[in-house]
Amino acid sequence: MPPITQEQKNQDVQDIIQDGFKGAATTCALTSLVVFASARYCPWAKKNINYAGKTFIISALTAASFAFNAEQSITKKHRGHEKWDSP
């Protein structure tokens, strides 16, 4: 297998970032809907979760989703490549 070029490395990194961002954006939208709906209709959540708590829940899940999707993209792209050697 030929070594991976610098251009291919850069393109792969851009693709990985885009995949992570797509997953994070989807998770952020869905999590926001769930958190705000539960805070409106669930009495316990309405009483116990303030604005900072809602923000923390949404941002933590968004960051975790970005990391998970980027990791899955890395694994999928580089299955079969032993390592990134410079040419």
C-alpha cells in the first residue's frame, strides 16, 4: 500500500471534522428539543433544572457527540492503514 500523502492527510482531517460537526449539530438540535420540552412539561424538571443546567446538558451531549462521531470517522477512514507515515 503506498504511503499517505500530506494532501490526503489534510483532506481526511477535514472530512473527520465535518463528520463530527454534522453529528454534533444533529445531537444539539435533538437534545435541545428534549431538554426544553421536559423542562416545560415535567414538573420535576421544571422545578429543579435552571438555565445553566439546561445549557450544561446540551453542551455536554453535543461535545460528546462530536468526539464520538469524529472517532468513528477516523476508525472508518483508516481501517487497513497501519499508520500515517510521511512519504
